[in-house]
Amino acid sequence: MSDKTGQSIIDPQNLIKLGTGQADLVHRNISRLVSTHEVRPGLVLDFGKEIQGGLQLITDQPGDHRPIKIRIRFGESVSETMSDVDTISGATNDHAMRDFIIDVPWLGMMQIGNTGFRFARIDLVDPNRDLQLKEVRAVFEYRDIPYLGSFKSNDDRLNQIWNTGAYTVHLNMQEYLWDGIKRDRLVWVGDMHPEVMTINAVFGKNDVVAKSLDQARDITPLPGWMNGISAYSMWWVLIHRDLYKNQGDLEYLRKQQKYLVALLDQIMQKTKDNKENLDGGRFLDWPSSENPLGVHAGLHAMMVMTLDAGAELCTILDEPAQAAKCKEVSTNLKLYVPDANNSKQAAALLSLAGLVDAQKANTEVISQGECERFSTFYGYYMLQAKAKAKDYQGAMDCIRNYWGGMLDMGATTFWEDFDLAWTKNAAPITELVPEGKDDIHGDFGAYCYKNLRHSLCHGWASGPTSWLTEHVLGVSVVEPGCKVIRIQPNLGDLQWVEGTFPTPMGVVKIRHEKQANGKIKSDIDAPKGVKVLR
């Protein structure tokens, strides 16, 4: 609060009482903000958790019946609510209005806002006004969908990370599958891949995935690249392969057939001397963007992965000639192995594409400095590469340290980017930044996410959720539609893990427990129609 003397902010504790959303004529439990020519009071509310939505303000009956002008500032951190929209702090109204002035009524209700936030600041704008607030409530807008998948172990930190990744994606499942709820309220196809993997592990089939994939297809006639980025059109192919593997929806896959075959032709034309020669935006993720050799290596690996996936899909879609063509070009591309140039992103993709030995990629590049040079987006593929190298314990340690590092800074959703080095002298997002401390939100970030423009709820950062389900709980899909799944747990230093996995036939229930002799005892309950390999 701007005033703790009780002179300009009176009875603020009433704002944390349970309300009804209805103005009344009783005039009890009112909080008041009273302005003068010298004083414009304001306060910050913490709703305890990041949400997508806005505010509902219920006013009472001051003597002056004119509407009262207030300023509202939503924030994903306390420091963001204290900012102005300027070129210094990085605070913006990009994609969603989070800083604006409105009039609120006398004895009525006002609902305002459509953004991502945990905190909200309210200030009186004009002098000599008496704002009488009965209630200020957060309005949370979300898809009311069950969490069919689950993960629980004897390590509460891993449990919290799994749940936070799931919740991060849930918030971004709006009309379309967004990447961010404050900024990046857009369908970014590459960013969707980790999100779709999380949705497969947590929610199962959901219409928002197909709606977003189809929107990207329909607004990107060939020879365009989705979002202007060649890799993102390749991710579109890979998402469809992974979606079909989990859901087995052949009818939906057939709707992609014409575009898919033509897109694969376009990708295969972008080679030269058995090397990727992609045009359009050449992008993996932001932290790797200043390493062109690493980007080349990553794109080359992605082209191999995409054509291998394309061959699978074309075989399913009765396109044998196109499947053979994809296999031939992929085989030729595998004759050339580019240097990752010390890029963890590129090394991960080269490993996953089978172009370099997984253990070599992990030892020489990905594990160097442990979680240093991770990114919240491509961290998922680094974890996948570590799993391929059988370094499950190293991956779990990175999940605890890197994604857990955001939780230590007050996060309730995972961020657009993060570096553990930022935390050394930083105050958490839940506090006003003390003198001599760094602002974890306002002092860091780069590229498009400098300072407070940085999104603290980004779906691409949810990778540990699906990774823990796949590699620790141990669930992988063998035949499309989960008709056959394999369950092979990797508990590392855990004593036990249990959870559920959604399939089109129902939920699989799983528990693994480490015995005194080190062997794992597993109890698995699968619905009819799901065959389990162990």
C-alpha cells in the first residue's frame, strides 16, 4: 500500500474477505481510497497464483455519485505492477492491455481485463475522490477440463514441477493454443510442440490442438512457412506424427494429407549437396539465434527428423511413393553431420535425429556446465537427448535445479526464458525489490523478451511434465492410439513414483516402487484395449 497510516487507505483488510460479487445497501466491510491534491493512494493485490482473466470491482455509495477514475496495472510480478509503459522498464500493453485508466461506477460492478497476471495495482487518478470498494475479485477464465494424467513421487519438488508445467499449458489453452497469456497470445507452431506433448500426457485429446494446427495450415498457403519460420512448418509435421501416435485419429490425419504431401515436397527441395538449405526465418530458439553454425546444425537435424516423420505419416496415408522419397532424401542428409558448434540446442537435435551418438552429444556438449545454457523451450529437447543417452539422473537433476529455480523465485507458471545466474542476487517476483537486489523480472531477458516484457507464463516451457511421464513414470506409445504402450520406469534417486496416463480407451494407472534389492516393483492397471509391454 502507498499509505499505511490509515489516512488515505482505510480498512484495506476488508478486501481479503470473501465476497459475493453483488453491490448492496448495507455499507459494511468497505475499503476506502481517499485522494487529495497531494496524495493519490494506491495498493497492490496478490491473488496467489498466475491466472488468465481480469478483475471485478464492486463499489459502494460515496456522497459524490460521479464515476471515479482509477488506474489498473496488472502484473506477472509485483515489479510489473509498479511500472509504466515506457522504453526503460520494458513494460508494455503488447497483445493484452495490462495498464490503463477506467471509470468505475457508483454502487455497482465493473469487470475489466483480459490478460495474464497474479498481481494487480489500483490507484486513484483524480484529487478529492473517495473510492469505496466492497470487493476486488480476480476473474479466472479457463477451459474446465479434467487432469486425466498425473505424476506423484517421494520428491515434492518434482511433483510441483510436473503440476506447474501442466498448469502453464492449461492457462494457454484458450480459444486457440497460445504460447503466452500476457504476451505471445498467438499460435506459434514450433512452440506448440512441447505444449502438445504436455496435453497428450495430462489432458488427452483436446479440440484446441486441432483447431490451432488447422488455423496455422489455413493461413499459410504454400510455399509460405508457418509463422515465417521454416522450422515451424517442420514442427507442424512432427506435431502431427506425435498427435497421431497418441490419439490414433486417422480421420483427422487424412484432412492434412494434401497439405502435408505438398509441404514435404517443399522441404525436400530445400537441400543442397545433401545439406539443409532452408530459407525463410532460420530459427531454433532465441538463445541459439546468435550461433549460425549451431542453427544450421539444428535445422539439418530437424529436416532429418521431419522427413523420417513424414515417411511414417505418408505410409499411414497410403502415399508409398512420397514415403519412399522422404526416406531417400533423409538417408542422403544423414551422410553429412554438421558441427553443433557447442550449441546445446543443436547437439540435442543431432542426437534425437540419430546423426551423432547420444552419449557423445550429452557428455561433450549438453552436460557441460549442467543446466548452464539451457532454455525453457529447447530444454525439453535437451532432456530428451539426455534420456536417449540414458542420463536420466542428470536430466532429473536439471529439472530440479533449472525449472525448480523458477519456483524458488515465486513462479506458479514457467517462464519464456530463464537463466540460473539471474537468481544470484535477485528478489522473488512476489516482493517489491529491495535496495541492492536485482529484479528477477525487470532486470533480465533479451531479444523480444527484455525486462518486464518477459512473459512469466509460456507454454513452451512445460517440457518436464511430459518428460517425467515418459521417462520416470516410463510411458511410451508403441502403436497409434495407445493400442500398445510400453512402461519402463527410470526412477534414478527416487524411491517410488505413481501416476496416470490418458489414452483414447481410458486412463492407465501406474505405480513403481524401489525394493530393498534395488529392483522395481510395478503395479499397472490398463483399460480394455490397451496392451502393455514391459
